[in-house]
Amino acid sequence: MTRIYQQYQRRISFLSLIVIVAWGGLGFRLFNIQVANGKKYHEQGQKQSQTKEILPALRGNIFDIKGIPLTRNIIQYTIAADPSQIKDKIYVAKELSKLTRKPVNYYTKKLNNKNNFTYLERNLQKKYAQPIIEKRFDGIIIKRQARRTYPQDNIVGQIVGFTNVDDEGLVGIEQIYNTQLSGNDGWIIKQLSGMGNVNVTNNCPKLEPTDGADIQLTIDLEYQSVLREELLKQLKKTAAVSATGIITNPQTGAILAMASVPDFNPNQPNKSATENQKNRACTDQFEPGSTFKIVAATAAIDKNLVSIEDKFNCENGTFQYRSVTINDHKSYDILTFGEIIERSSNIGIIKVASRVGEKSLYKYAQDFGFGASTNIGLSAESNGTLRKLRDWSKISLAEISMGHEVGITALQLAMAYGAVANGGILLKPYIINNINNTNGVSIYAEEPTVTRKIANENVMNQLSQLLVKAVEIGTGTEANVPGWQVAGKTGTAQK
């Protein structure tokens, strides 16, 4: 009896020791979890029972100088529900029915769905969704979506550009200023139930999205429309491959209109050739022909190498300059410097350029902005082509003086002639008037910027008068407008 008792006593003591050690280990583990590392495990548990949902920001819009919208966001709402989170489904169904005027049983069927997610309404306009938003029903999920549209269609497509399905800018202002237009998304932290369902409540941690900034362009939609119409007429009349035009304010450098045809509709970008999306006014270069004669003319006047009445022998329309034969479109004998510009004599301008010399001709071409970006800030702007002086051939002086062997953009040419109009100041072109944040506060505004002074006002006034004569009695009479004083210069490139 004693021996048996002793055997059982040893076993009981051993088992008791095991139980004590086990309880001690469990207690230590509980202490470690709840006290020593309680904060750490609490945070981990919170993370595992939460989900973060992105609240997308609304993209900012683009406007013309008068505030006419060039883009729009069509706001639509999707209303969904997690039936497991709705306690009184009949009440919610009745309230939704009052707001949408749909039958109560339409919603009760959906809210009694066994799934954890069901759509109630799609593509609702804000005026219909807003009352539902204000009710703040638990278990009702509301998502805002925006579809980007372009109310002016083709008119400003190449300037404004368009976005992709993810609301990211792909072309034009939409692409260049994508960051400013996009804004910053918000978020909401939602709790997950033990089954992994989302508990939609009204006290979830939340950061509201910051909608994108609005951009106002210097473009005047009325000017833009007229310019595009005229380009289309000329495209049809001349059977040209493309046509480009720009309207600027020569006193500020602001771009009032800029168009190229053929163009495209940003609402349906895939229905036109990708080539039509280019803003040719600043991406494509061409040989300027006689429009480039203002360079040699400015240099000659500015350096006092000619006077308006100086006479030049224009060789009756044919002139041998080194290894090339130069022809005029008409046979001229003796022309004054002024008449050379008015009648666009190639032979005459070469003789003027010979007085100017290669170095000065090159310098004034650079001063007018040729061979360099205008820094307007639009995508894929071309620098044009103006070869270094060391790369000129023996006939480059003659060729360049009459607008050959060089490549320029329409924008460069517009800014150069703007410098003649404003008294000799080459301005930086700009197309952004201002950028306003979502509260309407200006965060950026463009101002006139001087690139350089080309020549003094007296020089440019003399040249301007010659360009007026070119329109009134010279080669540009088709541009003459009765009652208006128009200065201009014709130009023909060679193939």
C-alpha cells in the first residue's frame, strides 16, 4: 500500500509539475503579448482587420482666356451595398425608393442578396446621387467616377490633347501639366469583419481628395475657330498636305490662336491618324523662303550698311553667284533697297547680304530666335536648323539670305515678325495664362518675358514700313485689307 501510494504520488507530482510549467509558459506568453508587446500586436491586428480604399481626385479643367471650358468632367456615381452591414433593410429600401422613385421591392431584393456586394445604381448624375450621399447609410457604398470630354472637339485638340482610360494625360496640355491637373487622391480606412467583409460605417478614418488645378490658356476660342476655318479653306483651295497658322500678341508674346490642319477630335483620338495629333506649329520645321529676308534686311539697316533709297543692280532677273545661278520671279533691273523687300528680289537681297557678311547674317539669324527652341513649354518643340558658321559652304550666304539652307518652325517665324512689330524685342511665347488651385487661388501666372533685343525701334519701324508696302503694292497684295494697315511678307520654299 505504501509502495503503491509512493508510485502514484511520484506520478501525480510529475504531472502537477508539467501542469504548473504549462500554465507558467502560457502566462508568460500572455504577458508578452498583452503587456510587453501589447502595442505591437494590437497594431498588427488592426492592420490585418483593415482595408484602405483610394478616393480619386477630380481632374482640373482647361479654359480659354475668356473662361470658356475646353475640357469637362462628366461626373457619375455608382451606388452599391454590402447587405451584411445593413441592419434594417426595409427602412433603407424605402428611403432609397423615395430618393430615386424606384419601387421599394427593387431595393429589397438587392439588399436581401446573400452576396457581400451588390450594385444598386450605376452612372447616376450628381443631382440624383447627392441625396443618397447625404443620408450616409451604413452599408451603402458610393463611388465617384469622372469621364473626360472635350466640348470644342477638333478646334483645340492639338493644344489641349486628351487623357487615357486611367485619366492620365497623353498629349498636349493634358500631358505636360498632368501633375497639376491630376490633384492628389484621398483615402478611407475601412474595418473588415471576422469573415473578411467590409464594414462600411460613418466614422472610418478618412483623407478627402484634393482635386486638380484648373488651367486657363491664352488661347481665345473665337480667334482659334476663325483661324482653323481659314486654314481648312486654304487646304482645300491649294490641295496642300497640311496648313498651319498662329495668332500672337506681339506686345506680350501671348499665343491667341494656334492651329494645324488636318487635325483630330480628342473625344475620338483613335479615329484619326496619330500624325494629326501633332502641334505642327512648333514640332515641324520648313524652309522659310523669302519670309527669312527680314534677317538680312534688319542687319543691313541696323549696321547702317544701306539706306532705303540705296540702289542695287538686280541683273534683269538672272545672276551668277559663284557656282549657282540665282533667278528672280520677275526680271528687275535697278531696285532700291526698299523695292527689293517690297518685290522680294532674290538677287537684290543677296547683294544686300554681301554687304552684311556671313558673321553678321548668322548673328542676326540667331538673334531673331532661329535655330533654338522658343521655350514655350509644349511637347516635341523643334529647334529648327541653323548650321554653325563653320559648316557654311561658299554659297550659304546667298542661300540663307533668301531663306534656303535653313529650317524654322511656324512659331519661330511668328515670334520673329512679332519682334519687328513691337520695335525690336524678341519675346518668349507663352500659352498658359494662369493655374488656379481647387480653391480658386492662383498658384502660377505667366508674364511677358524678354528673350533679347534684336535692334532698336527706329530700325524696326523702317522695316515695318517696307513690309506694309509689300502688302499694299508688292508681292503680298492678297493680304491687303481695306481700312487696315497690314505689314507682311510672302515666302515660297523650294522642293
